[in-house]
Amino acid sequence: MRHSCLGWALLLAADAAAFADCAKPIRVPVAPTGFNVLVLNEGAKIEGVYPELLRQLSAGLRCEFQFPVVPRARVTLMFFETQEADVFVPASRTAEREARADFVPMLKLTPTLITLGTARELASVRDVGTLLAKKSWRGAMVRSYSWGDEYEGLLKALQADKRIDFVNDLRTVGQMLRSGRVDFTILPPSLLYSALTLAPDGSVPEAAAQASPDSRGAFGREFHFTPLQGLPRSEVGAYLSRQTLSLAERQRLREAMQRAAQDGSLLRQLQRYYPAEVLRQDVQIN
């Protein structure tokens, strides 16, 4: 009888631990990432799709999320190398990353060939092979961005031909396209929309906040979007640290994030920031 009671006590203790509050604040380092992560007032205010979604989840999880602001390259370093971060979001899924942390898929984005709408010849490209064959075309990509293993392979091939200019931010990509310095980029359309809508300091200009659906549609008329055969949708979600989070904490966070993707919470956050046309071109909720 004593052994039976002890067994029940251990089971109850395990259940209690699984549903206990988070043992410490959950650190989620962030860098400006368009409307996905907005860093305002010199870092004093963090908004955007993912910070607001996590705050929405915090009450049910009984966890506090902290959002230290760092340069984008340091986000990856803090999570994968120095173990100063608990969650890395938003992040695309790659085999290398998944070997080191738990991935929670939340949506799929479409890494798309983006050109100016006037570039008719570029708009005719439909697959990776044709793009690689056009040796005179140059592209601009953001350092440290990754959209899956197939994207990484394409990037290496373009680098071997010295056809890529790497830049530090999305806004520069848009400026280079508009000026004709490069011919194309490969990005989810939602990210380029963010970069060209936001002010240089990352804030939302009043004109953009009050824009009509028709004026927002001007983005789709200025640029041409072509999904490339050979470049599948990129799974995007959150990585959870195996070094800084317990198994129980990772399980609770995983369940909450997956539920947010399935019950419409994530989609509602996206709809607050992106016009329907951009989401239709780009986003598939898991």
C-alpha cells in the first residue's frame, strides 16, 4: 500500500511540474524584422506580429516574455552559441538548426523571386534553373536570412557566380531594386512590404497607418512576384532552446504556439499588419 501511495504521489508531482509556471522569464531577443518585429522608441517599445502573439499567450502560460533588442546577427548567436536566449522567433526551419534546438512550425512563407513590375524579361523566369542560367542578372539578399535548405543551395550557386550583393536590411534591398542596381531578390513578399512601408526608424508612418486598401495594393503593382519551381515554401516558426528550457517548459510553449497557429490567433495578428493581397501571395498557416 505504501508503495502504491508513493507511486501516485510521484505521478501527481510530475503532472504538477508539467503545468507549473515558468521557472524564470523567457528571453526572446529581437531585431527589427518588418511588421513581424517592430522595435520602436529606440528599443523602449516592442510590437509586431510575434511579440504581440507571445504576450497574448503569456496569460495562459503564466510566463513572462522579455524582448532584449540586439542586432539581427546577434539573435542567432545568442540562441545557438552563447545560450543567452530561450526562444528564437520568427525563424525558418533548416536541418542544421533543427539538429540543435526544438522547432515549432507555425506557418509557411513563400520565398519568391521579386522584380520590378517593368522588368518583363525577369518576370518570365519560372524555375531555379532558368534563374541560374541568366548570368547577367544580379540579386540582393539580406545577410543571415535563410529560407530552407533549397534556398541555401541556390544562394551558394549564385555566390559562386559572384551575382549576389549582401546587405544588412530589407529596406536596402527595396532601394536597390527601385534604383536598378540589382535585378531581383528572393524573399517572402510580406517582408519586403514591411520594409518599404515602414519609416527608416522602424515606425509606422501616419500615411501608411491610414492607407486605403487600394493604396496598399500599389505595392503589388510596383513589383512582380514569381514563385520559383525548385524553391518550396519555407517553414517558419519558433526554436526552443534545449539548453535553457526544461522539457516541460518546451512542451508547454510548443502546445501554446501550435494552438495559436490553429485557432486563428496568429492569422489575426498577421491581418492587423499586412493587406490581404500580400498575405495571399505569401502566407500559409499550418
